[in-house]
Amino acid sequence: MAGTLEVCANGYESALNAQMGGATRVEFCDNLAEGGTTPSYGQIALAKKNLNIEIWPIIRPRGGDFLYSDLEFDLMKEDIKIFKSLNCDGVVIGILNPDGTIDQKRCAELIALANPLPVSFHRAFDMSNDMSLALEDLIALGIVRVLSSGGANSAIQGAAKLAQLVKQANGRISIMPGAGINNNNIQDLIEISGADTFHASCKTHVSSKMIFRNSETKMGSIDDEYQYELTNIDRVRALVHIINHS
């Protein structure tokens, strides 16, 4: 049975490449090095204007944990209003309580605000204190899909747990494996997990065209600032092929 691929796109060009590679949708974000944060209005506006692929922006005001202040929660609500006005296909959220349980109250508020857009839950799920209980909470909230590595560093390492989650979900919510997925492990992951939708960045590093390079200072925390990450069309196409022919 054919499955689907969601690409974690870190910008408009990555979203375009995901579409050209045959992906079904993009989780649109910024700052992949921090696990993804809310993208800009301009990125989403341009993507919705020019692309046909489903656009699901992540609603995450910062990197780090998933326990948010009242100010950060207000920012999340404003971002949902903006992306709803741009006719996005859905939004991606994730909020936890201090004890590691799903913050059902705040999630319910965001879901109501996003309506009629569907809502997915990101890998905050993997940081919950009990994934089986958290899954039932997400189902009760009406979340349509949850991204997970099975609580491991990569989806292939957490494949056995993902299989348990797929079985527990029993079609009530989509379990979407993600983290470290590539064309070398996707077939094993399909067979072990039993999932039919997958999440990958399919990224490559693109070297800067700058001739002059200042080696004495840095503008951020990455090692090499004369390169950037971009979704690769061929990598997307290879994963889509395997998923569709497994």
C-alpha cells in the first residue's frame, strides 16, 4: 500500500524542492538546528501563493523545551491566526506540562483557534513522560497526526516502540515516524513500524558562493557559516519511491 512523505522544509526553496521530489506535504519551519521554530509570514505567504504541496507551519516560538510562558503562548495564538488567514492546510503544535504530560488545556485552545484547520503534534510527544498515555490524550483532543521517533534518538532506533504506538492508535490517529530517516533505513522502518506516513528533512549542505570569507569571527553558533541546509530533490524522490513501492 502506498504511503506518504512529509518533508521538514526550512524555507520556501526547500518546500519547492519537496514538491518537485513528490512529497505530500511540508512541515514548514525555521531553525532546523533547534528542532524547528515558527517560520516567517513571508515564507508561508510565498509558499501558499506559488506551491501546490500541503503547507503545515510549525507553531513553536523558540527552541528548547515545550513548557511555554503566557507571553509565548500568546505568540503561538497570534501565529495560528496569521497562518489561518493565509489558508494553510494545517498547523503543527506541541505543549507539555511541567510534569511531562500533554498540556491538554492549552492544546485544546490552539485547536479551537485553528479550526477548521486540522492540527498535528510534533516531537514534543517524544519528551512526554508516558507516550502511551500521551497518545490517548492527543486522540481525545482531535489531533490528526503525531510525529515521533518512538522516544529514541532516531526513528529506526525507536522502531519497536513506534510499532506499539501504531497498534495502539488503531487508525484513530496517524503515527508518523521521523528523525534520521533516509533511503538506507526507510524500508526497515516501514516493515518494523507498520506506519504508512513518514517525516524527513532530506537535506543537504549547500556551500556559500562568497569569495571573501572572514575566518576571525562568527555570527552564530554553527561551525561553518559559509554553508546552509536545503532540502534535496533527489533525496525526496528516492524516499517517495521506496515508500510507494514497499
